[in-house]
Amino acid sequence: MLSYKVGILYSNRTERMTYMAVLKDLLEELTYECIRGTLDREVTDIIYDSRKVTEGCLFVCIPGAVVDGHDFAAAAVQAGATTLLVEREIDLPKESDITVLKVENARYAMAFISAAFFGHPAREMKIIGITGTKGKTTSTYLVKSILEQAGRKVGLIGTIEIIIGEEHIHADHTTPESYLIQKYFRQMADAGCDTVVMEVSSQGLMLHRTQGFIFDFGIFTNIEPDHISPAEHKDFADYMHCKSLLFRQCRVGIVNKDDEHWQDILKDHTCSVETFGIDSQADLRAENITFLKQAGALGVGFDVSGLMNFHVEIATPGKFSVYNALTAIAICRHFEVPEDKICAALLKAKVKGRIEMVKVSDDFTLMIDYAHNAMALESLLTTLREYHPHRLVCLFGCGGNRARSRRFEMGEVSGRMADLTIITSDNPRYEEPQAIIEDIKTGISKTDGVYVEIPDRKEAIAYAIAHGEPGDIIVLAGKGHEDYQEICGVKHPMDERVLIREILEENRKA
């Protein structure tokens, strides 16, 4: 048996338990070779960053693209690690009292060891995993909203944050390392959560972060070429393969049948399968879609048919909002949520920085969205065009120290699709903001698009509000949920919601 609750620490102002286990109990689901030492050893923690080694911990030697954890094995032992998990032979002093375990893949092994270390918390809750190029973040919040409307207590892991009860933890990765996933699962279970909904990235699947447990439900939203680079996926086929791994790690797979690659995503799946969609003969469908337009707000309504039958309205615009809602409905159907609670939750659910409406006037609509590449921006502007605005106004900048091609592409998209582009600053990082703006202008110059440039983002937003005309739709693109602006390595507080409030107050006083 594993031994828990040997002490209490305080972290992020929230009480959390520390854990301890016997090494051999952590290895029951693994194939390994013990090349040195004993398995009858207590493990106080699992560490994969040599700078964070603690006394009595198990240190995982992860070979990375830049840094190899094996190179820090001796230093980890010197700092107090008593067990090493390795993929290859390492040199250690003969007198060291250390256990060395050799495995084929250290990341894969760490996932199972972490799950055992925290007492397999996923077995105490229903786990929902959502993967896809777009829609993951919004769909997780919609699912959380619906299930909580029905009385469940839901933890969330995603791009923006981790939510455990009332605690909100900033997220560094869409899908955290396996150790952190299991740690969050344990905290969620201890906090009384009965369900977890999480975003599952292709990187998370490729790097085995989601091993060590089985998803009760795996969901595929859509896929388009993205995250293809030497540091991520070598090509689209690799990207798609990694997405497909979720459906070998879940009990029920729910997929968007309208996506042309849905059958490829299900290749070699081991789960039962359900489908949803708009234009197909899917198991769960959206029909009779209508676009809703009210004073300063946009939405969409549709009829749900197939596995469920009712009418629903949501307070975000466009076809992709229909897909996000269908995703959530397809999941929550399995939790027997009443139709009226689904409708109520979808109508009031909001996701920070994802087509987030900010009411500033009855005459025109203003929204904040995270669209920060050409593909996302084109999708967003295409959707908003369907509402036949008087003018479509797009305000955006581009991040510094990122691919310059993104600036040209976004400039060209906005110049082609928006009636007015307001070019401003995003996260310039270590680049000159004006240099980034010039690149965006190069993209716009390929079109007949009209633009103004206002480098200061607050001034740019103030300009957009002051010059809003009746029937306009104004999009503040690129920052989304971010509440900072990164300049020369420093993150300065900057939340567009706060800026808008300040602008409106300044206008009122003026």
C-alpha cells in the first residue's frame, strides 16, 4: 500500500498534501531494469528539473532537444536524489547509495510513476479530454459550465489556467507535464471534484504527458496544419498522428464528422465512437442555424437533432460557435444533463479572450479574441462577415521574436477582409514595435485594405471606440486572455478589458 499525508506544505496560498511512497509500488505498471540499488526505498517526490531536486526524490533523466537530464544525474544525486530513472548508462560514484532504473522512454515511465505516486486520482473522477486545432479552450469552459449547472464539481486544465475549486492557477502549457497533471488531479479529487475537463495538445500526446490513466471521453474538434516546425511536428501527418493517440487512450471517442480527416484521427482507435456535425449524417447534429444580432452583441441559434432534440441559443457568433456548443452537448449528454440546464449554461457561458463580447455601445459591437495567426484571424473575420456589418474593423499587432512571415500573412488577411485595419503593438519582446508594424504593412500592401497605425495599444483601442459607427463590428485580435505586454523580457500589466474600462471612464469625464 502507498503511504500518504506525511506532512502539510503551503503553496499558492492553498493547502496541499505532500506524499511518500515505496519505490517498488510505483513501478507495478512499468517494464524496467533495476541496474543498481534496491526497490525497497522511500520516494518523497518525483523531479524532472535538476534545479528542483529535493532530499529522497526520484529524479527523471529526460533527454530534451536542447538539454539532456542524464547530464545532470550526478548533480541530482549530490543534491539529495536517491533514485534515478534513466534511458542510458550514466557515470556515478561507486559509493553513492542510489537506485538506478533503466526504461525505454523516461517521459512515458514518469507518467505512470506519477499516477501511482499520487494514488491514481483519475480513477476517482470522470476525465474528459478535448483535442483539435481550434475550439479546445472554449469547449472545455462550455463543458464545465454545463456540468456545474447540473450540480457536478468540475476541475479544468487548459491553455489559460488550471481551475481547482475556487483556485485559479496560471497555465504555462496547454497540457502540463504528466507529473503536474497527476498532482492537479489529486488536488481536484481532494477538493471534491467528480469530473475533470482538459485540453489535450498534440505535444502533450507526443510527449506522453497524458499516459498513466484512461480518459473516459476523448473528443476531436477539427484539425488544420499548425504547430509544424523543427521544435514541434515535422509535418502535417505527424501532427495528425499525435492527435489520433487520444483515441487509443479513451473509453468513448466523440469526433467531428464534418472534418475531412476524422477517419484518419480514428485510425487504430480502441474506443467506442460517436459523431457530431452540421453538414453530415452525424449522430448528433445542428440544424436550422440562425445568426442572432442584438444591440452591441452577436449570437447564434440552432436545433439539436439526432441523439438529442431541442433548440439552443448561444451568446457568441458564427459557425465555429455552433461546433463548440455541439462538442459540449455531445459530452454532457453522457452525464444526463437536462436540456433546460444545457440551454441555460450555454447562453451564459463566457470564455476570457475567445470571441469575448465587451459592451461599449448599443450602436456597434466590440469583441476581444485570441486570434494571433493568419489562419485564426481569417476564420474569425469570415464568421463576422456573415453578420453583414456596416464595417468590419480589425485591430491587431504581432509578437516580436517570432516568425516574420506571420506578420505578412496577418496583414494580408486583415487588409483583404476588414474594412479598416488598426495596426498596433502586441508583445514586441526584444524587437522594435515599429519594425513589426512595418512588416504588417508589407502584408497589407498586397491588398487594397485601408489602415491606420497607432503603436500604443491603449490609444489604438481608444481610436477604435471613438470612431465606431452604427452597425460596426470591431475586433481586438491577438491578446485574448493575456493580461500583460512583454517588452524587453519584462511582462508589464496590460489587460484589454481594463484598458476599455479606463477609456470609457476617461470619455465620460471628458
